Amino acid sequence: WLKSKCSTPLEVSEMLRFLLLLPMALSHRIAIHEASKVAEVVAAKGETCGDKGDKSCGEGLICDPGSKTCKPALMSPCKRTMWDAFGKSECAGKSTYNRDTMCSEPDSHGKSVCCIKSELPLIPKAAQEQRGPLDPSDDKTCCSGKSQWIDTSFEGEASGVYLCID
């Protein structure tokens, strides 16, 4: 086949080189295309993320269904502002985790992370649902680092809830 397409040894040599390099060139082009697709779908903090799955959030961020923007996830770094004292945080909160969150006080290295706010144990039973750590065996997601089992049994109904406490 090659001899029928190429009349001189030089043409044969060029054709062989072309055929050998073609797969590498195609794979390189595919890799560049795939990398550019990944770069297009990752949203940064504060950017819109799609409920259609057209954009996902970058590392340490989660798509907040309430605002449809990327916000810092639990235990991810965050920037504390004066608004944290008023319950306004850059962290994903109620609409994402069904919990009130905030940006923690800075640690010894000056780093703050998103965490679940502490609650008073004497709050109405209906409001106590889902106020504790995401995993009751792991208190790290609580801003205070502590949670407590609160018995909410009423008229023989055995129940309770974990709350993040101070």
C-alpha cells in the first residue's frame, strides 16, 4: 500500500514519519481539549454554579442551593468579617446543610474555617432538628469543637438530638 502511494524513498520516509507522529499529535490535542473543558466547568468562590450541573465548584467550595453560588464548605478556609457577628457569613449554611454556620475565630496560625454555630440546649423541640455536627461522632464541625446529646423525649416518645454547644 505504501509503495503505491509514494513513488520515491523520500516520500516513503516522510509518510512513515507522518504515520508514526499522527497518534501522538492526536492524543496531545485530545489532552489539551479535555483540560480546557475542565477549566470551563469549575467555578470560584462567589461565582454562579448551575443546578443543571453546568458548573461545579472548586476545591473546598460547595454549590449553595439558596444563592446558586459557590461558597466555602464546612471545615474549609474562610475569611472572617464583621458580619459574622450578625450571623452573615461567606460559608455555606442553612440551604446547604440545614444548619447555621459561621466563619470560626482564627486559630493560633490565624486561619479560620467554616463551622456549625453553637446553640443553647433550651430551644424548642421543632427548632432542635439538625443543629448538631454532621457526624455525631465528630465534633470538629462544631465551632466550639463540642456537641452534646439533648434528650427531647415527650410523653413516652424516645428521641433526642445532638447540638453544637459552647
